[in-house]
Amino acid sequence: MTEMTDTSLDRLIADTLNRQELLKDLDSLIIADVRRRTRRAWLRRWARIVAFSFGLPLVLLVSLAGAYIYVKEHGATPFTLSLMLWPALALIYASYRAVSDFSPGEV
């Protein structure tokens, strides 16, 4: 066995204290990162809910307003109504799929 001198013992104590400080700093950084990620996930989830809640009705309203203005200007002929049927069905189907597949938990 080798004998420990005062300087080597002081160096070991200083190294131990430095490691403890490094571990404390690392722990605080990890905790801050976890909190930041949790906060971002929460904000993304609520932003998605708000965007979906206002976006889908807004798209439906704008498309219906456009169809109303078009019919008002050009008249409601059977040809015009048949041309508007396919986009309307596609919009209804897309809205149905968006509502059925919506999950606020997805981030």
C-alpha cells in the first residue's frame, strides 16, 4: 500500500467536491430539459386543439360562402350544382376523416 500524503488527500477531496458540483449542475439541467419538453408538448397539444376547433369550421364556412356567392352570381343550374357536388362531398369526407382521426394527445 502506498501512503497518502496531505496534498494527494486534498486533491482527492477537491476532485470529489468538483464531481458533486458537476452532478448537481447536470441534475438541474436534466430537470429543466424535462420541464421544457413537457411544457412544449402541452402547448403543442393545446395549439392543435385550438387550430382544429377553429380551422375546420372556418374552412367549411369559407367554402360554403364561396359556393353561395357563385350560385348567387351564376344561378343554380343543374350543371352548376353537379360541378359543386364533388368538391362538397370531398370536403365533407375530409372533415369526417379529420374528426374521426383527431387525437389531441398526438404531438
